[in-house]
Amino acid sequence: MMRRDKDKTREAGKDKKSIEDILKRVIKTLGPEKRLSEEDIIEIWKEAVGEAGASHSRPVSLRKSNMIVNVDGSSWLYELTTKKREILKKLEGRLKGKKLKDIRFRIGEIK
């Protein structure tokens, strides 16, 4: 019985080390150099929609391949929605490995 406990302890130690290694690798890949700053996203957005579009809209969230963008009025909501495919193409490959599948526009603050 004691021998089995020692074997389990050794195995647990091995598992712990491998889990530790995996976590270190994951944390390293998710490190700050892999993340886009808010300023980066806003600059990329500005390049994709132009000065006028950027002055009436602001990306507020980027999660699970979806970007949420606030716009300051219904006319800009309509304008950017009609150009969604074109904007997605311009944003493609610019977001450091994040794959963007959809943009959702909503009326809200653009500070």
C-alpha cells in the first residue's frame, strides 16, 4: 500500500511539472507583446474606416472573433453596416493573429 502511494506521488509530481510547463507556455503566448493595446485597435480602425468614419465610431470590445463598435447616430450605424464586408477585409490580418468574423454596430458613446 505504501508503495502505491509513493508511485502516485511521483506521478502527481510529473503531472504537476508538465502542467506547470504548459501554463508557462500559454502565459508566454498570451503575454503583453501578443495583445493589442486600445490605441493600436483605434488606429487600425481609423485606417479601415477613414477619418470621417472614425470620428463617428469607436471599437469598444473585441472578443471571440467579434468586434463591437459604438456609433454616434443612426446614419453612421447604417453607413458602417452597409460597408461591413469592406471593413472586415481591411481589418483582416491587422489584428495580430485575431480572426475577426463579425462587426456589430450599436449606438453609444464614442469618447
